[in-house]
Amino acid sequence: MRVKHYRSIVDCDVILSPLTVLLGFNASGKSNFLDALHFVADALETSPVQAAAGRGGLETLLHRSPEGAAASFELRLELSLGLPQSDDAVTATYGFKIGPDPTGEVPLLVLREAGSINLPSGTLRLPLGVHGRSSRLRLSASAIDEDAPQAVLESALRAMRFYELDSTVLRELDEKPPPRQPSLGPAGEYLGRVLGELAKDALGKERLDAYLSALVPDALGVDERREGRYSTVQARFRTGDGVETFLRESLSEGTLRAAGTLAALSQPAVLAGRVPLIGVEEPETALHPAGVNALYEALDDASTRTQVIVTSQSSDLLDSEYTRLEHIRAVANVDGVTRIGPVDAAGRSIVEKGLMSISELHRSGQMRPEWADQAPRQPGGGVGR
Ligand SMILES: Nc1ncnc2c1ncn2[C@@H]1O[C@H](COP(=O)(O)OP(=O)(O)OP(=O)(O)O)[C@@H](O)[C@H]1O
Ligand SMILES: [Mg+2]
């Protein structure tokens, strides 16, 4: 993913792994990067205008520096795509550039939009060129036949899911009629219904419960609780010689958040292969350090079914036998500008020589992106830490 002039990012080119852990201190720009990817999905699902409005407007998205605001931002993805017409995945690119409307008539303009799909028969350049003034993305409007390569590209991008779980929402009594195929909402909406749906697949539900017991001491599992047409959650805990069920009001924040993250990773749409990517903000929040490493295994496991990106600042999360340097993208704020990259050579060598584990490297403050040590491109600025 290439991101230019979006929030704190000036220019980042990041290769994402099946599992990517964006690690960095507060305000380094982890959420901004994830949000850039989310913007692509939102802009295609609704429109760039709505996606920007939901984020406080274009002005908040354009990179600002003491020299002023950027004239536009640009997002570009390279991805692999499974097409119904071919057995092997093909590579594709898609991206756009957005800036303000100088006349002020519309909230923003799409200044450029481009995409291509490398079909076995040759490269298909998508006819997305911007003609005149437009605040819409042409990829959204181009889907005529749902099997057409560009429609597959568009729906794959729209199907990315992003989570910022909220325990109040996870705890809610859900009164709304169930969506046809319940999927977990961005803050954890429909947790009960998703668990109910998942229980139809015994293996999937067992796996979720097993991870929950590893994450939360004495927890045995989490289930949907139906109360008439309402749905919510309850959890089973080991108590003395027995098992006790606790209702939503008495569930701890950590239990709810663990259940939400696990449900996001194993919800039916993910198991069915319909979600190409899941982004989760700080999944370790409210979890006990001793259990949080089990979360890493759950993330790694899920990354065999969908691409997973998480933001984190926890060293404890990394304390897992499943943690790999290749999963990590270190994020740093250098003079107000976000830098994202693989762990730099110094950090890699410390881990490879066995001097520190990955979590110790992070804890010691020596986990830096490859980039941060390079001299700034523009003269005048110092390289901060
Ligand atoms: N348009 C912008 N131009 C420049 N910087 C921006 C812009 N919008 C946001 N920022 C900066 O981005 C930073 C916040 O980045 P972000 O929310 O991604 O941090 P984070 O790494 O997720 O931190 P946390 O761990 O606290 O969640 C803030 O310092 C903010 O000033
Ligand atoms: Mg953040």
C-alpha cells in the first residue's frame, strides 16, 4: 500500500504480510495508516465525499506541516485477486488521488483514479480516467457483470473489514432485526448473533472458545443469548467444581473485547473466504499481559484465512512463539511525519543474534522502522527520535 499526504503520512510504501502488526508509540501514525486503507473501502462502499465527511472532512485528512497543507492525498494498492475465470490469483492495482475543489462547489474532487488487472491474457487497464470535475469513484459505478474482473476488484476492496471494538457496544442488547448474514459491526455490533451463527459450525465455535479460555483466566466459552427477539452475549466460566454462566452486564471489558476480536477473526463471512482483509485496532486492550500472547496465535491462525492487520503498542502481545520479525512494521513519528517500515537492520540483528526477543526489543525502545535512520529528503530538518 502506498499512502501519500494522508494525515501524518507524507509518503509511505508498505508491504503488508498475511499478518501485519503495526507497532509504535502513541501518535506515531498506526491508526492513520490503517485508516487510509479503511478510507479506500469506505469510499467505494459509499463515496469519497461521505468517507471524508465521516472523518471530519477533507481538511483533516490532508497532511499538514508548518509549511501548510498538502494539495491532495493519494492512496494506491497492489493486491492479488482471485477471479472466477481463473484458478490462479492475479495481481491488480488500484488507487486514487483526492483534493479540494478550488471553486468550493463540491466538498472534494477525485483528481485521478487508475487501476489495472494482470489477466493471464494480458494487462487490463481499467477505464477509470477522470473526465472533468467529479467527486465520485468510477470503479464503484463500473460493475456491470459481477464476475467481470473490475467488479471482483471493487467488491474485494469493499469487503475489507475494520474494527475498533467498544465494550459498551459489545454488551448491547441487540434489538434490530438480524441482518441476513450477521457479520460483526465495526464497534462490535451483533456479537451475539455472530456467535449464534458461528455455533452452527461446531469446529469454528470450539476454536473461538479455546482461544477465549487461553486469553481470559477460567473462561470456557462465549455464546449467544436469545431473549425473545433480542440477542446478546453470555459467557461460561469455571467456578470451583462447576460452570457458571454470566450475562452481558457482568462480563468484564477484557472478556468482551477478547470475544469481539475472536468473533471478528472467525465470523462466518471470514470462514467463507468473503473477507480479504481484517484490520483491528489495538486488540490487546484490556487483556491481562499473561494471556495476551495467546492472542498472537489467534491472529496468526486467522491470517491463514484472511489478511490480518493490527495496530498495537504492546510488548506483551509479542511474547508469543508465533511472533515473527516479518510480521512487524515499526511505526515512528519523525518530526511530525509518520515512517513505517520493517524493523531496521540494527533491531533485526539484535533479535537474530539472540540478544533479545522481539518483545524485549520493543520494550527496550529499539524497534525502529528501516526508514527512521535515513536522513530526511528535504534539507533543514533533523532526524528526531
Ligand atoms: N492532517 C494531518 N496532518 C499531519 N498530522 C496529522 C494529521 N492528522 C493527524 N495527524 C497526527 O497524527 C497523529 C496521530 O496518529 P495516529 O492516531 O495514527 O497515532 P497512533 O499511532 O494510532 O497512536 P495511538 O497509539 O495513540 O492510537 C497525531 O499526532 C496527529 O497530530
Ligand atoms: Mg491509534
